[in-house]
Amino acid sequence: MKNLIKLFGLLLCISVLSSSCITNKHTNLLQDIELKYPELTIKPEEYKIIPGDQLSIAVYAWDNETARMFSGYVPRFTRQGLNESTGVNVGSQSRGLENMGGIRPVSVYADGTITFPYIGKLYVQGLTMLEARNLISQKLDELSEGTTAEVSLANRYFSVLGEAGASRVTMPNTSMTILQALAIAGNIGPYGDRSKVTVIRQTDTGSVSKTFDLRSKDIIDTEYYYIQPNDVIYIPQTSKKFIGSTTSIAGVVGVLLSVASLVVVVLRIF
């Protein structure tokens, strides 16, 4: 009977120690973990403007007078000259992303409106970038026929907290996958609980949070797979973090000695 008690105590110690180990099952992504997620979506949800956003509004006018009126919102053009390889004069004007840097961003106020020169106040909260562009272009066309606008989000970033670090990261687009976001932000630590990842999102109606299992391949093409500007990604610490990180030989030896000592104590007690 005494031997059985010793054996039970030994097995209990081994079970406790092994339960704290991190395996591939805890860290690998795109696993065959079947989960019941909401209905699949074909594409990411379009970002909708919320108070506090900074909008880059570029104005394109046919006549010089209108262009001067909106001089702070007209992109700088690059004049292309003689093409050295072909000898052809490329005298046309072309614009690129680098030419948009001089445009002053327009703030979305707490009441969901913006104020734009010669147009006045416009309500843009809840609109997509395309809808905002169409609205502003319509107002510009009424002011000067043929004048249009291009609208983009100036303050594109997301935040990461928890076992993936703590940082604010600039987004190249208004929508990207969570895997792309984490790849940019940095790798998740070995003790990050990938089964309980939470995305906190600010919407025009308030904050919403979504918790999901990042390890499952079922998240692809669901509402959990895409993030938007202003999202906060939180990765909690797993309960498996019992012994701690052992990234050196000295750490491994220390853990082994601790295990051996615990086994000896258990055998002596029982």
C-alpha cells in the first residue's frame, strides 16, 4: 500500500510538471481545430469612419482658379522629362503616393462631422472611404464642375498588448489579416495563449470585442480573420506558464534539479 502511495505521489508530480509544458499543439497555427464561428464572409468588412479619425482629402480640379482655392489639398505633381532609355519626352504629369504627403489631414469631430474649405460642415461618421469620397466629390462638383476628391485614412494603425509585446503599429492599408498584423508587430511569445486572442474594435456605435482561437484554420475568411485601424489585439498569458522560460543550458539544468528534488521530497514524505 505504501508503495502505491509513493507511486501515486510520483505520478502526480510528473503530471503537474508535464502540464506546464508548451507543445506544438499550443503554438502552431492553421490547425484542424473545428470551431463553430459565425457565417463566413467573402471579403473583409469595409472600414467606417469614426470620430477622431484623420482623413487625407485630395482635390483634383480642372481649372487653375479652383486648384488655387484648394491649394492645401491638391497633390504635388512630378513633371517627367526626357526618358533616357527611349529618348521620348514624357511631358505628362503623374502623381504617386509620395506626392500626397503635403496634404493637411482633416479631423473628424466628436459629432461625426468634418469642416472642409468652401463646403462647410459634412457628416461623415459611419461612411466608408468610398462613400465619403462620393459625398465630398458631389459637393465639390456643385462648387466647380468636374472637381473631384480622393479620400483615405491618414491615421492607420493597430495596437498589440500582452504576450506579443506592447506597441502601436502603422498599417499599410485599412484592412489586413490578423496573421499579417502579428507578423509585422512581432512574434507571439511561447506562453501566449493563442486559443483566447481578443480583438477590441472601435465602431461608430461603440466598442466591441471578439475572442477567438488563433490556432484554428477555421478563422480564415471569418469576421475574426481581418483587423481594421484602431483595433487592439490582446494575447493573454497561458496558464501553462508554471516553471517559466528556460532558454539557456543553466536554466534547463536548474529545472531538472528542481524536478529531481521534488521527486525525492515526495518519496521521503510518503
